[in-house]
Amino acid sequence: MTTIDPLAPPSGTGCADCDATGGWWLHLRRCATCGHVGCCDSSPSQHATAHWRERGHPLVRSFEPGEDWWWDYDAGEYAEGPELVPPASRPVDQPSPGPDGRVPADWRRHLH
């Protein structure tokens, strides 16, 4: 059974792993078990998927403004889940890709 903790706050406003290494991301995903915010599979480092592989937390919710979809890594398909404690997304004034100042001019060439 997959554990969802709707009270686990997001780990930050951006990808926790990219922030730790000075990287950048395209879109963000929030782990429904622990709140870890990781970057999407189109991002250079694909930290959300790495978090699933390392921690075994299969359910994520989009952490993008205006999006409320869920993904189940174990099943490889969209899923459903409860409302999570706010905030529901990165700040709307934070650019995508982001964060501001770390995205290379040729960022499109680095996407998966």
C-alpha cells in the first residue's frame, strides 16, 4: 500500500536536489509521501524519478501553477489523490524553466 501524507509540506519552492547542486529545472513534481520537490523527466537531472527509485515513494503531484494531476511511477500512469497541504505549486512569479539566474541560454538543448 502506498502511503500518502497530505500534511507533509513541500521541501521548498524548487527542486531540492537542483538547489543543492546549483542545477536548474523545467517543471516540478511533489512527492505525496514526504513532500520532496523534484524536477520532471524533461529536466536535465530528472530528480523526481530519482527520488522514486531511491526512496520508493511512487505518487507525485504536479507542483506547477494551475496543474493538479497526479502520477504513479509504479503503475506508469496518472493517478488520483487527496488535497495536499499548501502551497500547491511553485510561486507563480518563479520562472519555468528556473530558477532565475541558473538556466543556460541554450536550455532547450539540455532537455530530455
